[in-house]
Amino acid sequence: MSELRKANYDAVFFVTLTVVGGLDAFTCKNYCEEVIKNIQYWQQHKGLELYAYVIMSNHMHWLAGQKDGKLNYLLRDFKSYTA
């Protein structure tokens, strides 16, 4: 495979996670607190390395990585669990 096509999985990534349909779900304090609890769980038990994050009304941004270089699988599982 060409070096141009290889991904660097040991890097820090800018990730955006959105709510389906653009619903302003995170204006509710309880939903925000639940998402924060889930983030903390994934940091402690699943190897999520979160350097910064912001929760907006209908989406969130992360600067994140993963110890084993499997951030894509971690994101998939996080979104499934959190939903």
C-alpha cells in the first residue's frame, strides 16, 4: 500500500459527534451530565485519551486518541452505548 494511503493511528484526532437530525439534545442538563459520565467511564476503562472536549447544543468536539490505536472502534462502541 502506498505511504500516502496509510493512516497514522497513534496520532491525536479532531472528532465531531452529532445528534441525529440536529436535535438540540444537549440543552438539557441531565443529558449533558450523562454524556460526561460516559466519557469518564470510557477514559477509565476503555483507554480513551481525551485531551479536550466541548459539548454544544447538538454536537460535541473532541481532541482524542486511543492507547492501542483503535480509536475508530472505540468511537463506534461509545456512540452505540451512549445512544
